[in-house]
Amino acid sequence: MNINFELLISKLGSGMLTSFWIFGVTLLFSLPLGLVIAFGRMARNSVIRTITKIYFHHARNTTDAAADAGVFWTVLYL
């Protein structure tokens, strides 16, 4: 069995750089979005606060039977 280690290391290095690139792009977009959501949830304006709560709730896909039954809307406005 003849293994070309130079090719193997080259391919692994290329994959590692691709992973770092994906990580960087993820940070570039997720940090500002996270800050917007965090400050939106702490906003004094109830409209902004409600919009960010709804976005956060649906983005995390945390709906359950109670939320589907309308309990979510009651708790949201407390």
C-alpha cells in the first residue's frame, strides 16, 4: 500500500483552512446579530422588545404544546 503523505497533508491543510474560513464568517455575522437581539431584548420600547422576543423564540425553535395553545403569548406580555 503506497500512501502519498504530501498529498494527504495538503488535503488536510486545505480542509482546515476551509473550517477556519467558515468559523470566521460565522463570527462575522453572528456577533452583530447577537448584539442586536441582546440589546433588543433589554430595550425600553415594548415594540422592539416584543419583536426580539418573538424572533428569539422562533429562531431557537422552542415552540411546544403550551406555546401552540397560546400560553406563549400570555407569558410574552407579562
